[in-house]
Amino acid sequence: MTNNLLLKTKPKTLYLYGFMLLLFVFSVKANAQSTTVSGKVTDESGIPLPGVNVIVQNTSTGTSTDFDGLFSINASSNAVLEFSYLGYVNQSISVNGRTTINISLKEDVSQLDEVVVVGYGTMERSNVTGAITTVDVAAIEKTPVPNVVEALRGQVAGLRVTRGNGQPGSGVNFTIRGINSLGEGSGSVSDANQPIIVVDGVPLPGGNLSELNPDDIESVNVIKDAGAGAIYGSSAANGVVLITTKSGKAGKPTISVNASTAFNDVTNRVNIMNGDEYVKFLFDSGLGTTLNGTLNANELTNYVNGNSVDWQDELLRQGISKNVSLSVSGGSDQLSFYLNGDMYQEGGIVTDSDYNRYSLRFNGEYRPSDKVKIGARVQLTKSFADETSNTISEFNINGGFAPFIPIFNNTPLGDLYLPDGSYAKFVTNDQFQVNPFHRYNESIVDRTVTRSYVNPYVEIGLADGLSYTLNTFAEDRSQFYGRFTSSNYIDGDPSTAQVQRQNSVNYLVDNILHYKKDFGKHGIDATFVYGFQKNEFEQFDAFSDKLATDLLGYNAIDDSATADQRFSWDTDESGRVYYVGRVGYDYDNRYVVTLTLRRDGSSRFTGDNVYGNFPSVSLAWNANKEKFWDADGLLNALKFRGSYGTLGNDRIGTYRYLANPVVVRSTVLDPIDEDDDGTPDGAVERNIVGYAKGTLANPYLKWETSKQLNVGLDFGLLNNRISGTVDYYNTKTTDLLLPEIIPVINGYESYINNVGETKNSGLEISLKSNVIENEDFTWNLALNWAQDKNEIVSLSRGSKDADGNPIDDPANGWFIGQPIGVIYNYKYLGVWQTEEVTEAAAFGQVPGDAKFQDVNGDGSITPGEDRLFLGSGNPDWYGGITNTFTYKGLELSVLVEVVEGVTRVNNFIGGYTGRNNQVAIDYWTPDNPSNSFPRVGGSGNYDGGRGDAVKTQDASFVAIRNVSLTYNLPTRFLEKTPLKALSMYVRGNNLKYFTDFDNAYSPEAGIGAYPITRTITFGTSITF
């Protein structure tokens, strides 16, 4: 028996079904008729993307967007359009009967197929064999800081950025993969481990990028290993930051304006004593038992009258920063240009600490034919800094090392003003209690920097795949520094002044031969370079210990050398010549090998040691390109990498292979005999300049050498919605350039030598993911984590025990088998309490004293046997997490930075044995049996090594580093206006530290330094 519906249906019903079927077919055909669909394609910021490919899915019909990102294509009303653009995620969208479609493309977070900048050229990501991280420039733009390196905080695995000084216009410290070198002495460890910064192919001397406008940056790539860095040879031992500035693109001129205003405040505040707490502290310290016997006269008057000064509140204010940037770019197929003018003005959070920077950049390129490119990059920058706030230091009128000490030393019961309303010179009758506002009024410190450079280049196509590039660079950087203190600055002292003029010139010439060609499945990418770079430096100083007048400030210094005026002139020059070869070979885009050799000659060495050879080899296997690979599987991309190479370091002073005398200045009394009777009538002070023997010559100095191993893998999951990188590295650095103590030879006690060895290893992980992605809402996640461990293997060859084993150098804080910068001290356990009288007495202490660990158990705390390694300033691990959410035109980005396992001595906490302490701490008293800090007074609890042990704290932190909220106005609202894009934003930087390192401006800054600031920025970006 059949159940066929058609056999059971009546004829009339069949006719009805047939008619309905005809209607359906007609409807489908009608809907399938072609119509014109048009619209605009932009990036996530609303900037038009010219040249986007638009095709009707499953057909060959296609078009591309014009200069304004506009497109027009014929498609059926039920078709699916597919949009593709290099560096962006492909996106498909259904027409659904619409005739107008506006779409924004998202950047491809996988970065597996992009073109990246490498040394002296570019390379497809799939052919990169070294450890190179490409930074999201959009993330840099969302960070409201004027220094591009600081904007990288928490965004690159293995790159650690710290800032211990919030002075407007100051630089930052940063390392890549930790510390390898001890430096030429303990004071230069940071400089010896600083990565180089390469801007448009030119290694820049120094690492302060405050003079570079972040808006000019097109791309940032961080080179970490020898496989990628060996092409920079001796410069790359500590890593390389490659920065490429923007260039014009063919099309109608685009005008962009970015304007913002920021409000700055101190990130964290220190808990300062008020008047009552201060009086109690004096009593508890044993400095007195009555007010009359404890307080100075004016302190007593202010205390009785209820007057108190919070020096922190008085000195710190809200700062305001303003930034305006205007750029124009465009051109044709033959000529393109990029022009940007920028004004950055920052009012510091301390009086008289302003910084203004003005910059102009022009990048242009002319292409008269397919084989010739002629271009130039030009930058002009001028900055003005008022650094008068640095004269607060009470110990050194030139600024000293701790200019903000009065915040923590001045009594809250002192006098800010005199009865006549002027500033008091000293807040009490104690002349160490200086009034910083008086010193502001009686001093001037100015710094002006002018920097200009031109970077012309020519690229010529010589043959198929072969090109020659001449890249040249010339930079002039001049700095003026002027300091003046009036005759009223310090009682009894005359006015003083200093004028300093510095000028440095940097030249570079690179001859680059590049060959790239595919032969079927075989590909060759070769680069050869011959070049040189030279730096010249000169500095003129004029000092006056007694000016004739206060009216002219430091301009009162004239050109005469007298007993009160002296001059100095210093010059320096250094240079490097290099030969570079890099050959890359790939087979079928699956197997890649890169061989690099660089030969560097440095003027910092002499004889046979001038030249150093730095080779590397690196390999990569693109496993996902194999035939057996399932491209549609869970793991759609996988690449293995490995590299080994040698890099060098020549970061010592110029001519250190020569004997280095020390300039000695002293003041003597020169007798005078005015009546020529042979008997002195008096004496006059004379400034005497002489020389003393310093370090001995060593013509055998040679390169400090780092041998680096790196293995890593890159992967992509779920069609690259999740992508990541994992790297392990191991570095061994030998022939460290360090001072070595020698038996006294003709007055010399040391010389610079190649001694010592360190090793460094670590693990880095980076992950990126499109967690949620639909038409209205997206959630992108970026995470990085790094761990680097360094260890001192050996030091001076003469520092060995009887068995020939290397021994420590405690004076510099260097210990064999321990990290660089380790803290070696007593372990603070808390405070002896009243119920522990007997136990405390056994150690010669009383309740309220600091309790330390008796390591050897002999019943006493002895310096040689009871110290431990408590930690170091190098973190156990560090990283960052960035979450970016978009909903239609809104975008929210939050970056959290994490640094764990850091130990530091908190010097904001003072000695607490006298009056010069204002940080409020929870110290022990019989009525307050605190276990945090010992009793105050003269017991030695806060002095010397034991005091540092008490103040040693965990400086790990979690920081809300950056938050950015942006609204991009939909393009449909701009169609009848000259605007192409409009966005408004609010951004925050250094918003909050979560740390146990309390009573400090930040867990990274020391006492007396300019406080670290928190910034809230409001701005808008407009594109015409």
C-alpha cells in the first residue's frame, strides 16, 4: 500500500500546487536578478581602506575600493560578498536585498602571513626564522604617553619597561630578555643592557625616544634572538626595536587631526605624618618628653595654633598636558608624501617642571620608473624643559640625586611663609629643613634640545630580483643647559651659575644589495651590506661660583677666566664599520634556513681586536604547508623555529684601552703680599685643576661576546582565531668588560679588562584570540608572559679562592651563582614583643627591636654568617593582558600589566633615629605592639644593613596600565560632509598599582625622584 501524497491528491489540487511552484520559481528568478550594491570599507577606526578586494562569493566577479574606500559591484540580492585586504581578516556579508553596505575590517591578529620588517629589509612572516614580535600599532596609539617605548609596556613577551622618574620629557629603561652584562662598573649596568633602537634602518645613539612623535610610527618590530639580530652584530646583543615611520600612499590627499588634553596627577601618594603624629613620633623616638623640650620655637607656635603643612600636598599639583598633531599624506603612482606637525605641552605635577616639544616630519618618495625610487625622511624637533624643581635638593644645588627629599624630611610644623607673606628660606631654624618654594623662586634650570636629521635614500633595480639601495643619514643634536641660583638661595653664599652646551653629530652610510627570486619551489632571499656609522660629540661648560649680579641669571657668565669662573671643553668620537651578509633559502615555503654573518669594526678597541665576527644560523619548518596537513582541522597553522648565533657588545667608554687619568678640582688659599714686604697680607681662594692616575691602559681589550640559542614555535587554531608563539632561549655572555683590581703599579690600582661570565635563560609565551566575533560585537584577547633568569658565573680572574673557584664581589653586590642585582642581607622576621623579653635579651635586644633570622643558630646575628639572598630587582615573571571589546562604534581596551617576584629596599622609609622623617609607618610601641616595623629612636633598627633588611619589601605589582574608550562615528553620518572618519576617546595610563610595596610613589621609583604620574586623556581624531 502506497503512501504517496501525489497519488492521493485530487487533480484540482495538483493544479494549485503547480501554480504555486511556478510562482516560487518566478520569485527566485526575480530575486536572483542582478542589482548594484555600493558602500564604503574602513578599518575599525573608521579610516577608509583603498584597494580592498570585493567579490561575489563563488563567482569570479569582483571589484576593488577606490581611494576613499568606496566600492560598487553588481550582485544578486541574495548573494554573499567577500571582502579581503592584506593584514586584515577576510569578512563575508550577505546582501539580503540591500543596495548599500558599509563595512569595517578587523586587523588579522594571527600575523602568520603578514610582511614584517627585519634588518635591512622585509620578509614574509612564514619565512621568518628568528624570534620577532610585531607590535600592534593601534595599541600604541591608545596609550597616552609621549614616548613610544613606554607605550610598549606589557605588550611584548620578554620586553620589560620600567620608569623610575616621572620628570616630563625623561626617558625610560627597558630590557629585552633580561640582563646579560654587568657593565663597566656597577653604575652602568642599565646602559650596558639597553637594546638598540633602529628607526627607518638607522641605529640611533642612546635610547630616549621622547623626541619622536608616536603618531609618525607605522610599525614596530622587536627582535629578540641572534637569528634575527645578528645582522646588527655588535649592537644587537641586548635585542633590537625596529621602528618604521609612516609614508604616503597613492590617492587623494588625506588630512588627519588628532587633538587631546590630559590631566596628570601622582599615581600613588605616600602617607605623610600630620602634626599630632609627628609630635608623637618625636616623643616615641626619645627626643624629648615635653613640647618645650622637643619642638623648635616655630614648631611649638604652629602646634599650639593648630597650623600644619602637608609638604606633599603643597608640592604636588594637578598637571595638564596638551597634544595637537596634524598630518597630510597622499600622492600618485610616481610621487607620494607624508607630512606631520606635532605640538606636545606638558605641565608637570610639580611647580616649575614643564616640558614642551614641537616636531615636524616629512617623508617623501619619487618613483620616476619601475626600477628607481628616490626618497628622503626629514625630522625637526625642538623641546624646552623647565627643570627648576630639581633644585629642591638640600645637599647639592645642582640638583643632586634626590631633589624631592624635603617632602619626606620637612617637619609638618614648619613655616611655609614668613609674616610678610614671602616664602620662608628655612622652615625651622634647622638649615637642613629647606623650603623648596623659596628655592624655586631663587633659581632657574632650563634645558633646550634641538634635533634635526635627514635620511635620503635611493633604490635602483639592477636586474630581475636584484636591487641596490643607498641609505644615508645625518643627524645634528644640540642641547643647552643653564642653571642659576641667586645670592638669596643659601645664607652667606654668592649667586652661582652654569652654562653647558652639547652638540653631537651622527653619520651613517649603508650600501645594500638585495636579491630575491623564486625558482619553482626554491626561493632565495639574500642581503649584503657595507656601511659605517660615526658619532662626534663635544661639550662646553662654563661655571661661576660668584656672579657680579643676580639680574641676568646664568647669562651673567662672561668669557673671562677668573678665580670665580672656570671653563671646560670635552670632545669624544666613536665609529663603526661593518660588512654584513644574510642568505635565506626556502623550499616550497615549507623549509627555511637563514645564514647571517656580520663583521664589525669598532673604534673602542685597538690592534687585532678592532674587528669582531658575529655569525648565526636559523631554521624554520612550516609544518602546515605539508601535503599531509589538514588545513581544515583544529590546528591550522604550525611553524617550528630554531636559531644559534654570536653577538657582541662594545659599550664601554671611548679610548678605555688607554690609560685614563682623573680630573681633580680643588680650592686652595693663595697668599697675597700687596706691599711686597715678604709677609702675606691675606689670602684669596683659587680653583686648582689637576690630574690623578685613574685606570691603567689595556690594549688587549676585545669584544664582550654573547652566544644565544633560541627554539620556538608559532601556531594558529580554529582558522587562526587563536594564534600564539612560544620561545625558549639560553644565552651565555663571556669576556665581560669590567674593571679589574690589580696590585698597585705606579699609582694605578685597576684597569678595564675582559673578565667574568654570565648566563641567562627564559621562556616566553604570547597568545592572541578573537574570542567573540560577530557583526555588532567583538572581543579580542592578547596575552603575553615571560620569565628570564640571569646568573653570574664568574668575575675577575684574580678573584678566586685557594681551590681556584671564583669568589664574590660584595662591594658591587655581585655573587657567583646569583642574579645580577640580588639583595644579600639579614632576613627580617618582625618585632620582639613584650612577652619575648628573655628571647630578645639573648640577642642583646629588647622588646620593640627588629627580629632577624639566626641562620647559623649560634644565638647571635653576625654579618658574615647570618645574611641570606632575599631576592632581586629582576622579576620571577612578568607579562600583560589586553582585552579589547567593540560594540558597533564603541571600542573599550584594557591593558593590565603584571610583574611578580621583585624585591626592593623601600628607601622612602627613612632612618627613624632623628627628626628628618615624615613617612608615617606602623611602628612598635608598648601601646601599639606592631609586628610591621620596630620601635623608633636610636636603637639602630633602621640604620645600615639591618635597616635595609627592615625596609626590604615585595615590589611585585599588578597595574591597570592602560584603559581606552573610543567612539567611532558611523560613516553613514559623514557621507554628506568632507569628513572621512571622526572618533572621540578618553584614555588612562598608570591608573592603579596593586602592590605590597607601600608608602612609595610606585614600586619602581626611588625616594627623591620625580613622582610617577597617572594620566587621564580626552581627545578626538578627525580624518578629511
